[in-house]
Amino acid sequence: MMEFFTALAEQSFLQSAMIAGVLASIACGLIGSYVVVMRISYLAGGIAHSVMGGMGIAYFLGGSPLVGALIAAVVSALIIGLVKLYWQAREDTLIGALWASGMALGIIFISQTPGYQVDLMSYLFGNILLVAEGDLWLMAGMDLIIVGAIALLYRPFQAVAFDPEFARMRGLPVNLLYLLLLCIVALTVVLLIQVVGLILVIALLTLPAAIAGHYVRTLSSLMALATLLGLCFTSAGLAISYGPDLPAGATIILLAAGCFIISSVLSARKKPMKSPDTRT
Amino acid sequence: MGRFPKSIIEFDRVSFRYQSVPVLENITLAVREGEFLGLVGPNGGGKSTLLKLIMGLISPDSGSVRVYGTTPKKARSRLGYVPQFARFPSDFPITVEETVLMGRLKQRRIWQRYSAEDKKIAHKSLEETGVAEFADRPIDQLSGGQLQRVLIARALASEPELLLLDEPTASVDSHQEKGVFDLFKELNKRMSIIVISHDIGFITDYVDRVACLNKEILCHETHAITPDIIDQMYGGHVHAIHHHSHAI
């Protein structure tokens, strides 16, 4: 482990990786909390996988895969949100279709790209050690948008997540707020993909908030604790993976999943004693 | 009925279909200011749909709905709404106080802050419904009856002129049910109330008038509920239970 800290002091790529972890934790703590309390992790998973299509097309056209990912994520979020709000169609079927067709589209475009084959693995499983300085600035920009949106819209988002019908009764623009929230989820997904890749992103998005939910009972404290946990998982995962040269993204996720299981067992044991007579 | 000078709700030959299934047919109904109206009828008889039309959450397929002389959407801010028991996730991380403060959300505004005034009103509502002691508790630590009172407090925090309640006592036992209706009776001194109930015998002790709903309005006077009408409404499988009706 000492080896990691020595390297951290000397190697700029490790410093960049640490900063990327911090930036990702902020987004995953704030937005992961909404995803967990609104129970839309399947929706977020659909957005994450459809991103592959955008990355593939951007790569084929010679553009930035990150920009392609961003466009694809927001487009899928809007499609899913509009269908849910206005057509009331089978939302889960649609998400499944977007999930798979996004992946398929991405693979076809990448296969047709002339020149050397891109390292698919880094899209799928993340490349936190290869995050460039430019990417860090972009991630910081996305964080700024996310933090700004939450600071401005904390109450309305809370009302829409909790009881949309009542929020509509109070005259809030519920549909607009819901779509906006989904777009912010899309933004967060793209940001987190930098760290753990699109296959594992859903775990980093939901596990810290799910663990935090075992201990705190307000949305704002859920966000704070989830951010802190995200920070622990990304930095500890990075440190653990460095010595034995394990994939960093996968190590971060396994660490988070391990803590989630332990925490679930502990809080399940404690619950029956704490409140024997809730809910009549 | 000089006690009810003006109509606050007017349904004029209103019909509503859900997909192709008719839910309400040719409803004409007026609700007067200060009135305490009970809505009864079988499941699927259109009671919740009627409330949603009043709130402008849905629009009629034909006919017109006027609320306070204007469209339901424009009148929304004057209404308080208590939904059927807990449709939202019961483990949502939110305190009682935060829940009630949602009644203070402002119309068509994106930026929302709660003022000291908002908090004062929220606490007054909690006291009025008898759950002020739970203000800091997360809602998942409340019993069904307590949560119901919190939801009533949330509606009161909007300072409504008309309170709409969808089966407010579905999740409480009959002892608590009386307490909740005593509260409504008290509230009725300063606001109009429409309450959906499955318990026709019980509510006639409290309300000014009952509207029996099964796609159509079958009757709407307390004293006019006869076994014949109950037969017509529920299809003849219900025993009429006589009880004293108190003077209102």
C-alpha cells in the first residue's frame, strides 16, 4: 500500500485518477440518491448501455467518444422519459430495447471504423488510469452543472420524486422537472463511465446511495453520506488495485458491492428490534 | 338550503372514458360553498376519477367542469388534496416536516425556498391534525393512521378553501376513523370538504350530503339513501344498516 502512496506523490496519471474519483463521487452521491429513492436503476442502466451507440458513432466519425456518449445518453433519457409520461407504454420493454440496440449500434460502428481497433475493454470496464487532463476539466464541468441543478431544484425534485401527483396539484411543472432529472441522470452516467466503464456504472451509481439508505433517513443526508462512500470506494479501490495491477474499475465495484452486502446483513439484523410495530 | 349560497364546483353533463371504458357518464353535480359532501359507490364507480377531474389532472371527454367559476387548473391553488393511502414508496427518506412543507410549494415556480412563515403554517397544520410531536421523524417510522394525519396536514398547509380526500380512513381502524371524521367536521367550519368513502353508513353521520356514484350520479341527499338505491348502486348484495342520523 505504501507503494501506492509513493507513486501517488510522483505519478501525475495517478493524481489524475484520484481527481477523477473525487469528481465521480460527487455526481454519484447526489444523483445516485435520486436513482435509488425513485427506483429507476433499471432506467439508468438502459441509459448507460445505450451510450455505447453514441461512442461508436463518434469514434467512426472521428469525434470525441465522450461527446458522442453525452449526446446518446441525453437522447435515450428523453426517449424513455417522454414515452413514460405521454404514451404510458411498457417502459421496461422500451428500456430493454434501448439497452441492447445501443450496444449493437456501437459495436457495428466500431467494427466499421478504419485503422486500428479501439480498445473496447476500456469503454466497457473503464480506464480511470488513462483519464486525460482535458477529460478532468469536462468532468468538473459536468459536476458543476449537476451540483448547480441540485442546489437550485432540490425541493421541486424532491416533490416530484416523492409524490408527482401532489406536486402537479401544487402547480409545479412536473413533466419538465422529471425530464430534467432524467437528463441529469444521463449526465452522471457519462461522467461515471470515465471511471468504471458502462457495464459497471450502474453499481457505482446505486451502491453508495443504497448503503447510505441503511443509516440515514433524509434525502440531503443520504446525498452527503453517499458522496463520502463513493469517495472511499474510488480511492480505496484505486489503492488496492495498484500493487497487484488489478483493473481499477472492477476493484472499485467489488469493494462497493462487498460493503453493500455486509451493510445489508447488519441493518437487516438490527431492524426487527428497532421498530416492532411500524405500519398497521 | 340558504346555508350554501354559491356553487364552487359545477359539473355539466360530464363524461369520461378510460381508454374505451366509460368511467363517468353524464354527470351533473353542483357543490356549494361550505358543504361537506360524501362520495360513495363501488370500486371502479368513478369516485377517484371525479376528484381528478376537479383537480384538473385529467380532462373530461365531454361536458364541462368549473371550479370556483374557472377552469380546474386555474383553481388548483385553492384546493387541498389528500391521496389514497400512501401510493408513494413508503421507505422514501423524508421527514414528517419536509412532507408537510410540500403543501407550501408555490405555483409555477422552479426556485423554491421555504420561509419562516411556511414553516409556521406547516407546524400549525401538524398540531391541528395531532401529529406535531412526530415532526422530525422519518415517515417510514409512522403507523398507517399517523401517516394519514401527516398527509391531511400537508393538504392543510396549502391553506385550501376546498379539501379533497380520497378514502382517508382506508388504512385506519374504526376507532381512529371516528377521530379523523371529527377532525373533518371541525375543519368544515372554515372550508368545504369532499370525501370519498367506502363506508356509507358511517359517513352519513358527518356529511351534509352524499353523492352515490356508479358511472352515473344515483342520488345526492343524505336522507334519500334507501335500500333501493343501495341495491341499484352495489347490485343487491348489501344489507342496509339503520342508524340514527344526527341533526346537522
